[in-house]
Amino acid sequence: MKIYPHYSVLGSVNSYLVGNEESKEALIIDPGKITGEVLDHIEKNGYRLTAVCITHNHFHHHGYGLRTLLKIYKPKIYAADQVLVQRSGKVLRGDCTLTIAGFTVDCLSVPGHSPDSYLFKIEHCIFTGDSLTAGTPGYTLHSFAAKTLTEQLSKKLLKYRDELLLFPGHGPPSTIGAERRFNSAAFGIPQNLQPDHAVLS
């Protein structure tokens, strides 16, 4: 697996091209803006772009790039919002494991930042969208959404090893271990609870 991160100044959004070196398929997570550089990575590596995974339906994460991709390729769209998927993909409901671009992908529902938010786990990497940014939980509109998000993040992420890499929709990458230690707010862990006391599964 090879990951090519791309940054768009429109909304300060991260997009990720993930290439499968065995099947020569590729998928893009959150195509905020598709530039010539992204297309060059696809073409020069000989990838077939077979899928687009969208972590949530906020315009800057797909609004510019998805339209471009659909003019050039015929990827299958994976998202929890029917408006995005239309007739060319799969609407996600609950947690599921799918084969996408030759990868086994765990699709994890984490409502809170938005009702349709998803995490995508591929091998040793998790793409978190806006649900988790390095050092802080995702933005929420009210306390109920914040509680829901922390519960879901704790349930879905804390079970993984510290070494797993996190790739957010905004900001730098991180790891499960770093977030477990320094981002207690994301998991609903009281500030006075030392990281070594957290229950690991």
C-alpha cells in the first residue's frame, strides 16, 4: 500500500490517494480538490481509480474533486449520504467491512461531527476525516453530539495498537498512541487520569 497525501487550500482539507501495488487499483479518500499532481500519481503508477471513500458530506471534502474524478474515471463511491452516492456506489449503514480497490476496508460509523461521519481503516492506517484531528476531537454543534462523538471514538479507536497511523481531514497525521496520551478529550477520559491507567484492549 502506498499513500499519497494532498492538501487543498480550499477549506484546508487533506485528501489521500491510496494505491494497491498488487492489484494496481487505487482509491481516494475525501477528494477535496483534484489537481494535476493527483492525476499524475494515478497515471504514472498505472493505477485504476476504482473507488472514492467520503468520510462525511461537508462540501470542502468532496465538492470540487468528486465532480472532476467522475468526468475522468468511473469510481464507485462509498459514503453514508445517498446524495453523494447516487447510482454509482454504496450507501454505508453502520459498521461494515468491505473489499474496496483490492483492500479489506473497515468502515466505522462515528456520528458526532456530522450524522454521516465515517472512519476508514486500511491495513495499519485509519482515515478519520473531521471526527478526530491530531490533539483534538472533531468539532460538534452541541453537547449531545460531543458526547456521542467521544463515545464512538473511544469504542472504535482505543481497541487498536498504539502504532496505528491516523490520517485526519485537517492537520498533520498522528498515531493511536499519541492521541491516547495527549487527546483525552476525544475519548472522554478525565484530564487527571494518567495515560498509563487507561484500559487497553
